[in-house]
Amino acid sequence: MLEKSEQSRYIVTALRRGLAILSLFRRERRVVTVPDIEAELGLSRATAFRMAYTLERDGYLQRLPSSHAFQLGPKVLL
């Protein structure tokens, strides 16, 4: 069994942040904005945008037309 300090070195912080963004979506909350991500996860605006943009480019999020808001993309269901 690994000690706690040994276990933490295997954690990928960026992956955790991406999953945290996806976990903001719920049945009653289908749209999330970059300011929402920024406020709720304590990220800078630039980091929140880059994370959301990456998730969008990879199909996990979709940007709503003429908006900076996101909804879950089709790749979440695969």
C-alpha cells in the first residue's frame, strides 16, 4: 500500500480540473459559463476558458450559438 505522499504524486491536477468542470452539469443545470467555472472552482478566467475550450475541442462540451455558455457534448455519452 502506498503512503499518502506517494499516492498524491500520481494525481493529475489538470484531469481533476476537467472532471470538476464536467461535474458542474446536472439535470437541473444544463448550461455553464466560463464565469461559473471560474467562481465555483476557484480558477482564473484564463484557466477556466482554456479548460472549457479544450473540453469543447475534444467533444465533451458544446458552446451554445452566439454565446460563451457551454452544455455537455456528445462525447460525454460515449
